[in-house]
Amino acid sequence: MLKVIGGFIAGIVSVLVLAGTMMGSFMFREIESPFTVEETAARIQANIQAKKDKGWSLSGLRDPVKPLQAAGENALPVLLIEACSTRYSGPMLKDDKTRILSILMPCTITVYKKNDGKTYVGLMNAGLLGRMFGSKVGEIMAEVAADQASFIAFDPSKPAPPLIKGMPGAGGGAGKEAGGGC
Amino acid sequence: MQWLYARGLLLPLMLAWVTSVAFADDPKTTAVPAPAPTAVVAAQPAPPTPATPAPPATPPLTAAMANKDHTTADHSRFEALQKDFKSGPEVTEACLTCHTEAAKHVMKTKHWTWEYIDKSGKKLGKKNVINNFCTSAISNEKDCMACHAGYGWQDKHFDFKNEKNVDCLVCHDSTATYRKLPGDAGHPVYERKEFPKDSGKFVEAADLKMIAQLVAKPNRANCGSCHFYGAGGDGTKHGDLDSSLKKPGKYLDVHMDAQGLNFSCTTCHQTDEHKVSGSRYEVTAVMTGNAHTRGAKDDKNPASCQSCHGDKPHQQNPLLMGQLNAHTDKLACQTCHIPEYARGGVGTEKSWDWSTATKMGPEGKPIATKDSAGRRAFDSKKGTFVWDSYLIPEYKWFNGDMNYSARGDKIDPSKTVNINQPEGTAGAADSRIWPFKVHRGKQAYDKEFSYLLNVHTAGEDETALWHNFDWQKAITAGMASAEMPYSGKFDFVSTEMSWPIAHMVAPKGDALACAQCHQAESRLKGIGGVYMPGVDGNKYLDMFGWAAAILALLGVIIHGALRTICVSRKKRGLACQRW
């Protein structure tokens, strides 16, 4: 009996260790981009703007390396593209049970360069995250995940769009115009 | 599973919170969902323009006036400088009344001759080399000479012996108002002028009297007016030199940090009779021994890291210094201390493909497009460009000598033509592993004579490529100016040019870490000539080592298990053999 219980506990521990180790790869996706950091970010921005019918709009573009540079240090380039859709954020923000998920808003996609000189795109696994909060959030996040997939679908035949630094509609804050922020 | 879910949620939530706090510019902004993006986005470069000395908006005369406190001569009180100068040569004439030998010095330098003769007697320099960017100055002098330290070089008849043609102000202007534009054969702007043409932007005429009265030692903007903007735009050519170095932060260059050491270019590139040390034609790839000592006679190149730091520069960490210093006989300092170049937000050009030049837009008119960062991507006049920033250097063994292709050298069009080739022997005492920017391109060559072609690009005449968009006319005119035969048949060949990286020295904390070289995906993979732990190895030796390690581990486990069994048996009164 002792052996059975011991084996069971060992099994649980092994699963937890394995899950903990691999959680990162479940929660986040990383894909390689054939473009520079700026062009990748600009193409993602253009793709987001093409999803206006789903309520999406750009709400920010951040360069987290800037503060590091101001402190006298270097890091390879990173650009954080922030976007939001009131169509998805609204139902979650209106419900006390899910309002805490506002901490994940706006939706952020990161574009960065690594030491191999290549550009990568990092995304949160919105679908998996949504399933952790019940069916309502799960359904919303499944749609977000589908839209996210379209944000990172690049068409090399299209010319490089300009990187949008001033956010349309955002006005530097949240929701100056509809969809400007969340 | 609930715990698992909770943990799974916790991870991204914590990460999001940590990210938002860590990356916020201002603590106040963390409460604002969408802060003004323009405040945090990397500064983007100004659109590239043709080779143009520094483009100031407002004259920073305060700095120029302050500079007067550091000189023993107030030039504004000199009688010779009280004139209302009408031209650059008039200013030079006034300068020479006191600095009688200065022009003679300048005339011996490459800044004047644009010529360099290497050890083999080969004539190089801008006058003789076809480079990987604008290709050649010959037949394009009126534009290119915006970066000549002289006045009036517009064709082969330029008088190199006339001292009045020496331009003192381009290096000694402290007001940042002295501009030399393409098309003026090295003269400054004498009358208010629209530049670029049809842009609606105007460059004011230089106040030569005021500029002459405020001359000073060269600062970064003086050198940068050409060296930052070489090849037709900010950051185009070098990769480690661009306008971000006018006022850099510590992250960009520890030596030039405007709030720190604030080195000017001449702090390292010290001059002697106007000859500036540290030319790319005379690179000191290897220097051994101690740092230069003030007062001691030393004829070594002052524009080298070792001239200040010596060849055993790592002294602070007793655990690491021996190992780090052991690297200096194989690596140039720059290899570790400039881990990436083009870090200032301007970026640099990676390639220039001339073969697409003359292609017009949909309406049959010339077009120009930019990349996502606002840098030139295509121009009907010049072709296709690729830019990037924070670039990982390419590494090569280098002994300081460059093997250049000069005009007229035969090429093999089936292979990439090396405009220059760093020389060096893997592992040799006279060579070190250096970081390079390798610029790639395509340019015109003569299909019959198999050499690169001299193309007449700039100008408003009917044969200029940028005016008439006719390759045949432009090549014919360019080759005639270069006094070289042209078969009438041309095509395009792939070319490469290597630029050693020596600026944008990162703070020591950002130097390459061990693992960036000593791992399977090493930056130095394939460099050869040196055994690299973590990269190189002998398959059989590695197998033997691993087998020994595994057997040793097994031995420990088995021995431990037997000892445990033995103790257990003894407790139960059973016999146990001793191990």
C-alpha cells in the first residue's frame, strides 16, 4: 500500500514539475519574422488596423529598451504593440468576476531581436488563457486568439507600411475615440 | 489541477505586472492604459538626404561662444577676420596670415588628396577606388566634394597646389551653421538655397565672418558632418558612425558619452600637422605592450584601444582578469566590447542594389519609397536599399591590411566581387579576430573588359543618371571622365565591402558574455585558427569523456545502494558483505 501511495505522490510531483517547466511554452508563442523589428511591428499594426470590423484599434507602441538606454545600458531592440477591441474587452470589463482580467489589457504583441540577429514575435496564448476562466471568457478569448493569428500573418508581396508611432484614436490616453484603448 | 490552473494564470499575470512596472517610463504612466506612444518610441532617423554636412536648425552659438573661454586667442579680435567674406577661399586667405603652414600640412593629408598609396604601391583613396555605395567620385565631383576639405574641385583640373582652396572651416566651425551641399563643388552655401530641390526646405547662407571669428578645435559634429553622413545619408556607410554620436548616451559609447567622458573624435584620433591618426587605410589591428605614457616617446597609433588601456586591460575582477586578459592575443577589444553596431536609433544600410535603379513608378515617373522606420528603401535614381539597426557584426581575422579593388582591376562576374578584403591569418601573432560591417550590393560592370564601371550619376546634365535615367549615357560619360575604355555592354555584379567596427563601444556590463561565443551557436562559429571550448571538440574524445562521467555516476549510485542494503540487512541481523 505504501508503495502505491508513494508511487502516486511521485507521479503527481513529476507531472507538476513537468507542467511547471513547460507552462511557459504553453502560455506564450514565439515565431520568427523575416523582416526587421520595425517592419514586423509595422506589418502587425497594419494587420490590426485591417480588423476594424472586429473592433480592433491600436492603443500604443512602447520601446522598453529606451529606459534601459537612459540608464546607460544596452539591450537588443524590442517593440511592444498594444491593441484593443471593445467588442472583446466590454463584456469582461462589465462583469465583476472577470474585471480583474483588465490587467491583461490592452492586448500586447512583442517584436524583438535575438542574439542570432533574427526578429521574433511573441504572443500570449489567448485561447488557453481564456479556458481557465470559464466558458464565457473562454469564448471571447478564442475569438481573440483567432484574430491574433491574423495579426501575425504577413504578406511579403505588400510593401512595408510605415511604423505608426502616434496612435490613431488613442490620443495618448484611453479611449479618446471609440476603440482607442481599453 | 486547480492549483495548476491558478499557477498558469499567475505566471502571465505576474509577468504582465512586472513588465508594466519595469517598462514604464514614469511611475505615473503605469496607471494610464495607453500612454502617448511618441514619448517612448525609439527616435527614428531623419529621412536620408544626399551627402550633406550637419543640418542644424538653429545655430547653437552659445556653445560656440563658451568655447572661447578655452582658447588663448579670441579670433573675433583678429583684424584679418573683420572682413565681410564673400567666399570660402577668402576666409582661408585670412586664416593663413597667421597660420602660415596650416594649408601645407592639410595638403599632405588624405582629407585633401583623397588618395592613399598602399605598401604595394597601389593607388587607393576616394580618388581611385570604386566603393560599394555611390561607387566613384570621378565625374561626380560637384556633388561628392561637399565632403572634401577644399573649395572648387569639380573636375580633373582642380588646382591641388592653391592654398586658398583649403577649407579650414569645415573642420573648425564651432557654430554648426557652416554647410556644404552637393552640387557646389565643396563651397559652402553663399546664398539661401532650397535643399533638397523642390522640398520646400531652405538652407541659410553661411555667415562666414561670424563663423571665422568663432573657430575652434574640431568637435564630433565637425568630423560627423562627413563621416556620419557618408554615402548619401545618415548612418549609411559605417554602421558605427552616425548622427546619434553627436550627443550620445553612455549606452551608445562609453567614451563619447555626452554626460560622461565626452570624448571628441580627436581625443583618440590625435593629429600631427593636421594628419589625423587612425585612418581605415592604416588600421592598427594588433598592439601589444602597455598603455602610452604621457611624456614618453611613443610612435604607436594613438587611435587604438591599447594606447590607453594596454594589452592587459582587465584588472578589476581577480577571478576573471587572468582569463579575460588571455583573450587579448586572439581577439580585438572591439569584438567583445562592441557586441552590436548601429545602436543609436539611426540604423545603417546593409545593402545597396544599383541594378534596380532607373525603374519608374506606375506613371512612368521616378519614385522613392521608405522602409517602416522611415529610411530609404527604393529610389528610381539609386536602386534598392536594405537597412537595419542593432546589427550583429561579422567576424574575420584581420592584421590591419586591406586588399582593395581599384578602378580597372579585373573581376570575375560569376563570383561576388570583394571591393576590399581584410587580410589576416587565423591564429597568427599579427592578426586578431575583428568585428566588421559587411555591406553588400550590386553594381555595374563591363561585360567585355570585366571591370567595375565608373558611372556619371550626379548632376543636372543630360548624361547624369539621376537626371536622365539612362545607364548607357551615364556609363559612357563616367568612363570618359575616368579615361577608361567602355565596351558598351554592361550588367550588374554582386559586391561586398567590409568595414571594421571601432566605435559605439558599449559599457563593460554589456560586453559579450562567455556563452555568446562558447556555445554551439557561437558568434565566432567557423572563424577557425583557435580552439574554442564549447564550440570545437573531438567526437571520440567527447564520447570517452561522457562515458567516463556516466560510469563514475553509475559507480557512485550502485555503491550507495549496496551500502544502504547492507545497513538494512545488518539491522535485521542478516549477514552482509562489506563493500
